[in-house]
Amino acid sequence: METVTGAVLPITKSAKKSLKVSRTKKALNQTKRVALEKALRTADAKTVNHTVSLIDKAAKTGIIHKNKAARLKSQLAKKLGTPKREKSKERVATKTEAVKKPVVKKTKTKK
């Protein structure tokens, strides 16, 4: 079965479902790829963490190869410097601010 454009259409139910799934995945991958390319073009010192995160996610999901991801991150680091880790408020507490718990000795109980 061919259409006017020459494309072969699926006949069986599973083939139709497979075509639908592959088209959906293609659309999602395309949007992720476009977002990655846009982030790479507009990367600066403030958005380097977000860009590196997008690169890692794209490599993890197979949108780009892991070696390409490493190469892109290396080029970003050379261009903008290494990305800074953002400290959360929980990790900022120092040892002096931490509350020490009293030590409780266990005693033997008689039966």
C-alpha cells in the first residue's frame, strides 16, 4: 500500500502503534535538540550551569553521543570558565552552628 507521496503506510495494528510512538519520540527529541542548540548559542557565564545540565540530559537520553557531550562541555569551559556549584541553604550551615546531641549511655537491665 502506497500513498500519493510514495510513503508506505503500516497495515497491522502493532505497526500503526509503532509509527505513532516513533513520531511522538521524534517530535520530543527535536524540541530537546532545538532547546540545546539555542542554549549553546546563548550561553554566558550566568547560564553555563543550565547549559551543562541540558548537555548532560541530551547525552543521557541519546539525543547526542556522550563524546560529543564531553566535547561541548569542554568547549564551554574553555570559553566561559568552569561552571560553579550552586550552594543550597541547607549546606551552608557551619560546624559551629550545628547543635551537638548529648551522649546517652546505655544501661543493662535486669531480667
